[in-house]
Amino acid sequence: MLLKNDKRPKKASKKILGISIGIVTILVICFYFIMTSSGSWLLQNDEFSHVKWVAVLDGQTAEMERTDYAAKLLREHKVDSVLILGRRVYRTHSNAEFYAEDFMKQGDFDSNAVFMAMHDDPSTLEEARTIIPWFKKRQTDTVLLVTYSAATKRAARIFNKLAGGTPHFIVTEGNDYIYTPESWFSNRESRKIWIKEWAAYLVSIFDIWKADTIGVADSMYLAPIRSLAEERRVDFVDLQKMLPSVKRKIDTLSTPQPADTTATQSKDTTTAGKDTQAAATTAK
């Protein structure tokens, strides 16, 4: 009896150990699956053959990978028009100005087909509030958003929720070379992006949960959204307004000024006084 009783605790211990090993194994497998797959869960890459509009969201690196990608699409006639977004910098200037200037160097593009949206929006949500009314006013059907890969699913969710289906926004990553979704944990920059984007994605769910659909009347612009051709015409008009004041300044500078006779008379009086004094000294 004693021997039989001794075997029972050993069997129970082996059973608990086996269950523990099984649970740990399952956790390790789940952890590995999450580590290798969660990087791709942030991504959305929609297929398309042609769209009328592509919108390049701000936030690209110094390599200008997003505008370069948009230029490639325009050269290949996969898009008809480009909207370049840029935040306000240097008081009255915008990133969009620098992006657009570099963009036009990528090919012989029609300046009437390239637009700038100069804004002061700190987030993707605010960017959506800026350009959705503008696209609605133009009765746009589909818009391709270009952002970095880890933000594609979040951007698509935000824009389509606020737009209410019109226009429909599709997304593409736009030549992102920093974030590696399959091995994000092996690269410091990818790890930072992974943490930041998962936090931003979860927060955005609450931000747009009860958000209303944006209409044309909800437009709020830091500056009017215009094509580069329109911007040049506006700059030319501004220069024309300045011409009268510039002309008056030139006329003022070119008009001969009357000589200062007061100084001359004073000098002559001083000279005459010295001559008189010299003559009196000689007479003595």
C-alpha cells in the first residue's frame, strides 16, 4: 500500500511538468508568430492599374522617396494628377514647396496637374480633414494615398472612415526602405516604427470611433490648394502689385537732388573772413 501511494505523487508531478512544458511551447510558438507576423499586420498595399489622383502625405525622409514614387506613377501614366501635402515650416513656407520643386525635376510634367496642399496639421487625422472636403468638391471617385508602409492600414482606415466612402481611398507604401515588416525586431529603426505605429493605430481606433463624415462645408485650409501653374500666376500678380511702389522708389533715386547751398555759403564766408584777417595783418 505504501508503494502504491508513493507512485501517485510522482505521476501527478510528471503530468504537471508535461502540461507546463506544453504551455511554454505554445507560448513560444505564439510569441514567434507574433514577432514575425505583427510587422505585416500594419501594412495594406492595394492593387491598382490607374487612378486619377495620388495624394502624397507629408513625413518622407530626405531621400524624397514618396514624391519620387509619385513622379514614377505620373511618368508611367498610372495617375493623372498629383497632390503634394506639406506642413508649415520657416514661418510662411511649407514642406510642400520644397517637395514640389524637387518633384518637377523628375520629369517634364504639366504644372496644371501638380497641386500643393500647404497645411499645419500634426497628424494623419488632421491631414484627412484638410484634403477630404477638397476632393469631395471636385467629385473625385478614387484617391491613391502614398505614405510609409507601416502607416498604410491606419491611413486607409482614417481616410475612408472620415470620407464616408466618397472618395474611396486606396494606399501604397511608396518605396519605403527603412521599415522591414518581416524582421522588424532586428533593426533599431524598424523597432521604433513598429512600437510607434501600433500605438498610433490603437489610438486612431478611438479617435475615429464616433467621428462624423466630413463634407464639403467642413473645409479648413491654412492656404488655398492650388496647382503649381496657379501658384505662379498668383506670384506674378503679386509682383505686378509691387511694380508701382518699386517704380516710385527708382524715380526718387534717379531724380537729381538740389545742391546744399547752405554749406557752400558758410564755407565762402569763412574763407572771406580769413582773407580779411590776413590783409589786416600785412598792413600792420
